[in-house]
Amino acid sequence: MNDIFALIDCNNFYVSCERVFNPKLENVPVAVLSNNDGVIIARSNEVKKLGIKMGTPAFKCRDIIEKNNIKIFSSNYVLYGDMSSRVMMTLAQFTDDIEVYSIDEAFLSLKEREDEIAQRFVFDEKNDEKKFKDRAGRIGMETSFALFGREIRKTIKKWTGIPVSVGIARTKTLSKIANELVKKDTEYNGVLDISNLTDKQIDEYLEKISIEDVWGIGFRTAPMLRAHGFYTAKDLKYVDDRWVRKLLHITGLRTVHELRGISCIAFENERKPQQTLASTRSFGRPILSLKELKEAVSTYAIQAAERLREQKLIAPFMNVFIHTNYFNENQARYNNSLGVQFSQPTNDTRVLIKEACRIIDKIYKPGYLYKKAGIILFNLMPETQIQLNLFHAYEQDKKAARLMKAVDKINDQNGRNTILFAAAGIKKPWKMNSRIVSKRYTTRWNEIIEAKI
């Protein structure tokens, strides 16, 4: 049985999340900014048509924003994360074979459900779905997989309010391309199935995809391929294997084979344990004092420890870094970092705070304006796989685990920071800017949406 993949991709996800709770934003230009309201990281289709590129600093396009009355929002990752979970839980109603690829994308494996889907979704000549055929009548939009994709799309929109695109193909890379075509052409009405097409038919679609838009081809690789005369996905499909392996290595060869319809990228419906965890932020304003720098890294240590416990992981190593503004040539520059190996792998917030502050004492230099700091945890492992140590007091670990569990439970039930660690400070004047952030409608009782009659 051949592999069949469906890629479910949320359209302009961050913008769509904002629109779910503010219908007035429909059909108007909307953009979402990064941390500290720095650069544009999400754009509605209306903003894309104005020529604003992803990653453009907001201050560089201020005139376009004002002239076109673009609605701007600070990033609201609490809201976006929760909406992502709702989309993925909706997908779980259709199949257990889900690979969550990112916050707004997921692959479904349909191989084991091919017969079931074929029996359930039978095309009816009188069905309105027929009007969604390709212009030339070549795409079997009436296929059972396409109808299955339409039901997924309809259900996600109904249950969460998020619009999605569905691309279906014999490989992951081809399903990505099908999804890209769906977003570019409204003719497909959100779903495209190319799993039943011949090579010649698929080539017609690969010609429409620029080389830099092929999954696995990075922005550094694309110019090199263009220099050798490869401009589209179709060009890459027919490259000699030896040449690909020499210049693009095994990863590039895998991409080429995927374009040929040979499934090479495994489906992973179980996430691999995370190996590294980082908690970093740029400050809303430069930090000069050691006290505020310690507050910042303590805050990041708290966040990292919460995420460790949520995933039932422990960390044996931690690195703490600080640096000034790399881009301000008028200020003195300084950066430094230092690592520590814990006597025993841990996810105890108090241990992480203590070690982070100790490192800051060592690497801090007075007189500099610090722009960013953070902590990175390495070589993460499941908390059940801890290496026993004859000289370690494990009874203390059990007490610490119960304490952290109690803290997490109280904060979950009553809102984040119900119980605070004093080392993280109270007012936090250095925290990142989020001047125009929307409410956390789905996770905070005091910010729940209001209906006025």
C-alpha cells in the first residue's frame, strides 16, 4: 500500500487567531509583530498584497501601515498556543495518525484509512463538489481524499474558527507543494489532492513552484541552485542523483526523491523527546543594573522549569548568556556566557534560579547596556531515567517534586504567577514591549470575551 499524506496548514495562523475573537478584522489588513513589537511575523492576505515582506521591521513600513490603516497586534503566544491545541485536538477526531509539525501545521497519514475513506466519501455526480474541479478538469477534486479533506477543513472552521488549507499527495514534500498551490489559487477552495495524478500531470504543478519554495531548500541553497539553472521544483525533480548528493548531500537527495513520488521522510506520530530548551527574551528597554539582570534570568529560569515539568523532563546542563545591542554602533558592546552541570539533573525552579543568578554574578560587567539575556538547557532526559548517585539525597528530591507540583497546580487553577518567586521581581520594568496585545480569551477568566446585547 502506497503512502498518502495530508498536510493541514492553518492560513495566516496568528492573524486568524486574532480574527476569531474580533470579526471586525475580517477582510481588513492585519499584521502581528514579534517580541518587543519589533518585526512583522504574520500578515493577512491584504497585507501581503501591499508588498510587506515577512520579517520587515515595523518602523520601516510605518508609512504603509498608517496609509492603509493596517491593524497591528503584539504577539499573543498564550492565545496562539491554545488555539493550536484546539486545532490539533479537532484533527484527532479524524485519525490517530497525526504528526504535529509546527504550531500551525500537521501531517496526517491516510495510508491505513484509504479503503475506509474511499467507502465513506463517494463522489456523487449531483454533488456541488464537482464545481471545484481543476479548470482543465485534470485534478480529480471529486476524489474521496479531497472530500475527506473538505470535511476536515469544514469541521476545523466550525469548531475553532480557524481557516485551513489541505494538500494531499504520495509524499510529504508533494503534500507541501499541493498545500502551497491551494493558498495561491482560490480555484481549489482550500483542498487539493494530487495523490492520483501521473508524473506528467504533477510536473505541471511543480513548474508553478519556485525553487526556494520547495520544502527542504533553504534561502542559502536556492541561489546556488538558480546559478546552476534550476528555477522550479520540476527542474529539481530531474537533477542527476550523483550531482545532488555531492552538492546537497543526503538531505537534498531525499527531497529530490520525494518530488519524484518516492516517500523518504518518515511519518512520526510520536514526538521525539526534546533535547534542548531555551528561554530567552530581548528586554523592553536596556538593562544597566545587576539586580534587574538577575530578575530577568530568574524569570526565564521559572519559565524553563515549568516547561520541563510539563513535559516530564529534567536537565543536567544549563547555559546562561547576556549581550548588549549588536546593532547599535554608538554603544559599547559586550557578550558573555557560562555553563553549569548540575550535581543531579533537575527541573526544580529554585535550583535553576540559584545557578542562573550565580552565573550572572560571574559574567556581569558594570557600565554596559544589556539588550538580551537567556538560559539554555541541554541534554534533556525523561525524569524517569535519572542516573542514581550514591551521594545524592533523593528524599529531598521527592519533597522538591511535591512542592513544584503544588506550585504548578495552584498557578494552573488560579492563573499564572498566583504564586511568585521573589527573585523574578514584581514590577519588571525591563520586560518586553507588548503595547497592543489582545486578550487571552481562551485561558484567562478575567479576559474572556464579552457579549453586549
